Amino acid sequence: MDVPAFDVTSASEIIISLGDLIVGDSEYRDVQWDAVTLVVTVADSHQHLFGYFYTNDGGWTPGNPGGMALLDQVMALRTATTAPGKRAWKVCRIQLIREEMQLTVDYEYRSWKRWMVTPANLETRVEELRPRPGNDSAAERTRRSWWQRFTH
């Protein structure tokens, strides 16, 4: 198995803090949701954050839990996951499924358009971004670490 060229420990801690920020955001405490997806796009001069809360009955509503603190942590994650001499990712997708306490993070290195939502693709893309339960071993490790921290 190849050893990652980036700081795995720092990246893992930052990912755990992202889960804390999402679940702990008082502005969204009263919002009914079963899952959330956040997408952060990073360009040379700015960052853009958008997201959706999803319910198990098929509903969704836009929202950005975590605010500026979450955006700051995502930027720290970008730094922590960039190997020396390599390019950083352009887009990050964060998904959390509340019932399973499943927190996953995916990166896009090539195109900032990968998860872009436009008026023309709104309904389709929002559903594509809906978190799906999975059995990914990395997600399982993150879920256990985050759940242990969140409940203690």
C-alpha cells in the first residue's frame, strides 16, 4: 500500500471538525434533515460554498451550515491534503448522513464544474448530490472517529 504524501493525521482531524461544524451549527439546529451535502469550489481569488439539506422523504432545501468557520476548515483541509510539489484540488464535496453518522469527503482535481449547479441542471444535480449510504472503508474509519469524538 502506498503511503500518502500529505499529512493524513491533520487531514483526518480537519474532516472530523467539519462534521462537528455541520451538526453543531445553531442556525440550522431546528431544520429537519437526514443528510447534507456541501460543495466548496476554490479559485485563485475566491472560494464558493453551497449546500443542500435532504430528508428521507425525498425533500431538499438549500443551506450552508458551518459558515465561515467551515470554509476556513475546508481551506485548511486543502492545504493538509496537498502533497508537496503537487497541485491542490479545485472542488471538495462533503457529505454527511445523520442516521449512520457517515461523513465522507471527495475531491476533484481537474474541473471546478464537476458538482456545479445551474438553473438548467438544478433538479438533476441536487439529486446527484444527495448522499447515499455506503460501505466505504475510509468513510467507515472517519465515521467511527467522528462519532466517538461527537458523542464524548
